[in-house]
Amino acid sequence: MFMKKKKKGNTLQRPRFTVMTAVMGLLLLIYSLVLIYMLVWAFMASVKDPVFEYTNNKLGLPQEWHFEHYIDVFKMFSLDVPNTSGDGTMNVGLLQMFLNSLLYSVGCAFAGTLCPCVMGYLCARFPYKFNKVIYFIVIVTMIITPVGNLPSEIRVAQSLGLYNHIWGLWIMKANFLGMYFLVFYGIFKGLPLAYTEAAKIDGAGNMSIFLRIMMPLVRSTFLTVFLINFIGFWNDYQVPLIYLPSYPTVAYGVFTMTTTTVNNMASIPMRMTAALLMLIPILVIFLTCQKKLLGNLTVGGIKG
């Protein structure tokens, strides 16, 4: 039976509990417990002795808690990468990898958020016929995935001087092709024209309207998209591996630990230690911004 509740003349109806709801809830509970167990196991493995204890006790609690592993990873793990000048190699430690990850993730996330925002605003608020062409191009590029374009992209990046530069990847990621263009396009399209009309009467130009009126209205959405992009770039190791050979990120460093045999870094406890260190910034972002990451993208209207 449905349970009904009246509020201000409207009838609110609670969702009906079904067998499918119970099954989906049970599956989500099992999935969540598996993820929590994997995280707890990774932490317990990271503080075990990498030579003796982990071999004989893979699943149990550690007999001795070796928290010094988190310091040892910073001191001992490093990579030999090509020099920026192309002559010889240089040694990069884990702390420098974290700095490279921060520069790469923040810059690419901001460029990958600002461009869809600007292009979505232009296509939604200015009635030009070419806007439909841009919208169609975005849809087509989302449907048809380019295959085999990596060698040509590398050649173009090298020709333009963007290869092996963090700021070069900022420029390469500054495009509007993707889902977030549709997100910003839909939000700007749904905003009433009264916002811009009132500003134009007061003598504001297009740039002032965009920066001082429109951007504050979509600030929450912009921050949410930025955080999602940041998490994606922070966990990305393939692009830095290909385009930034002299600036390894922490994701690339953790990836290379699966093949290295230097300084006992090949052991599972040390790998788990490095992986958990890489997880800390993402975990902090999720805990502090979970409402923005999990909430709906909504924009209010004009009242009065």
C-alpha cells in the first residue's frame, strides 16, 4: 500500500518498496563492502614487513605496524627520466612527482572546464546558425571515437612545441568537445533572458555580463565539473607517460612500481603504501566536497 502525506494542498507519495529495490540495495551494499575491504586490506598490507610478514600473513592484521614505510617511500622511490634538454637523464623523487601531478591536474582540469563553459555560453545565449554546427560536432565526436590518432597527435604536439611541457598539455586539454559542453549549454539555455537584459540596460558589455552575472550563477556547476576533471587527471598515468616523459606524475610513478626492482619498491607493501599516498588528496577532496560531487546540478530562477 502507498502511504500518502499532504502538504500545502499537494499529495506527496512515497516510493513503493519492491523486490527489485531490495535486490539493487543488496548489490550496492555488497559492492560497497568489497570496496571498503579492499581499502582496509591495502592499508594493513602497507604497514606489514615486506620481506617476512606479508608472505606468511597476507590477509590478517599485522603483528608489527611499520608506519615508517610512508616515509621510506618518499626517501627511496625515484625514477630516472630523460632530461628536459634531451641530453642524458635526471632523477625525480616522489615529492617532485606529487608537484608535477598537482600542476598537471589543476591546469588541465581548469582548461578542460573553462572551455566548455565559455563555448556553452556562446552557443546558448547568442542565436547564430553556426551554433547548431558546433552542437552537432560535439555530438558526433562523442558518438564516433577516433582510433589510431595518437601518432599524429604526438607529431603535432612536437611540431607546435607542446610536447614534454606541462603547460603544453594545458593547451591540449583546452577544448569543448565532450559531455560537459552539453551540461553548460543546458544550464545557460535554461537561464531567463532577464538577467542579461537588465545588465544591458545598465550599460554592461558582453564580457561583463559573462564574468559578473553568468559565471556567479553557474559557479557551483563550474566547481563540480572542475573537481570531477581534477580527479580524472590526478589518476591518469597514460597521458603523462606519453606526453610528459621528463615530468612524471605520481600516478605514472605508482604504475612503474609494478615493474621496478630498485630499493625493495617491488614488494606489495611498498606498492600499497605509494598507492595510498596517491589516494590521500582524492579522499580529502571527496570528504570535503561530497555534496557538490554527488548532488544534482541545479540553477535557480528569478523570483518576484
